[in-house]
Amino acid sequence: MRALIVDDEPTARQYLGLILGRIGGVEVVGEAADAEEAFTLCDQESPEMVFLDIRLPGMSGLEVAQALNGTETPPWIIFTTGYDEYAVQAFEAAAVDYVMKPYDQERIERALQRVQKLRSEGQESAQRERASEALDRMAPKLTKLPIRVKDVIKLIPPEDILFVEARGKRVFVHARGVEYPAPYTVTRLEQKLVDYNFFRANEGCLVNMDKVKEIVYLGERSYELLMNDKNETHIELSRSRARALREVIKEGM
């Protein structure tokens, strides 16, 4: 199985990687120190299993688990932590296991056996559904988008977001004239903002339709969106998305 290790302590990540190497049958596809790195590696590597510390800088491990459980192919979650106060919550969340530090090879083997048993019994879908529902109950119901800026978590109201864009390997949220680097993919943000009138303008850009001033025809079936900000930002519409937007406009007329 492909596994990702998420822990803000380098020595803890290294130690767990060594244990998994000794056990065999597990390929560690990456290590992450925080939520942003975890999401990026999950998108890139598609691990089947995530060893997840609960206390992380920025978003907690419980919040990370909630986000991962909302993806199309969620990984199995094994919480690893030095704190026992979250054990009840973790088991209520139907996580595969909750492993206390300092852990040893025998304890990690038992966690892996739990995963293998669930897979062999065909309980993946039900188990993950219960995990997702329970984590939803545990995590705060945020109507704002949490974004870490240095040592502060900014809570951005969706209605303040002008647009989201991918540049290179990073994603940025533009809100009230400020550009925030975000620990999400554009697709994940599209899922999070589905109830707030956002539209995928092109592969790497998501726009708040309530902030669109005009739809500009450029000729030869090309369009762009003129945003209602002081810079009058222009955002290109891909041809496939232009067709989708035309259908939306027709339905509204």
C-alpha cells in the first residue's frame, strides 16, 4: 500500500518511515510537515493510507482528515499523536486506528493489519462514509475559508473572494485586493465553494460570478470575464467553459 506520513516533527517522520520499511508491504510516497504539504502530496501521489499527526501547525489533523474524507478517493486515516485526549473523537470518526507515541513496530503492524482486514472484508465504503460523517460532526462548521498566513489563520468569507488561480504549483486566493497562497488545489476549492456561486473559468481559475462585471466577446468564439475590482481584472474563459457559461445564461434569461 502507498502511504503518506504527516507530522511536523522530522524525527517522528523518519522513525515511522524506518518502521514501515522494516515491516514491508508499504511504500512511503512522501512526508509532509503541515496541511499544505499534505494536500499537495495527496494530489500528486494518491496515497491509499495516511499516518496523520493530530497537532499540526495551522490546520489540525482532524481538519485535514475531514478535507481528505471529502475527496473522490479518500485514503485510510491512521492518527499518530502524543496526546490521548483525542482518542475518543478519533474512534468515533471510525478512523482505522489511533496510535500513541512513542510507538513501536508491533503497534504499527497492528494498525496495518486493521487496514488489511477492512479491505479483505469489503468494508471500505461503509467505513469511510462513517468516518466522513463523524469528522463532519467533530470539526467546526466553518462558513469561511481558512488560510494560514505565517502564524495566523485567516478566515476568508466566500463572498469576499474575487477569484482563485493556479500559478505553477501554487494556488492563490484573491480577496479584497490581497493575494493569499492557499493550501488547496483549485478543484478542492471548487468543491468547498460549490454553494457560493463560483464558476470554473478555465482549468486553473475559479471566479466568483457575483464579482463579474461583464462578459467580453473577443471574437472567434473567445471570451473573457471582466471582474468588478479596482484593477478591472480580465480572466480568460476557455472555449469549453464559455459554452457552459452560455448555457447558464440562457437558463437565467
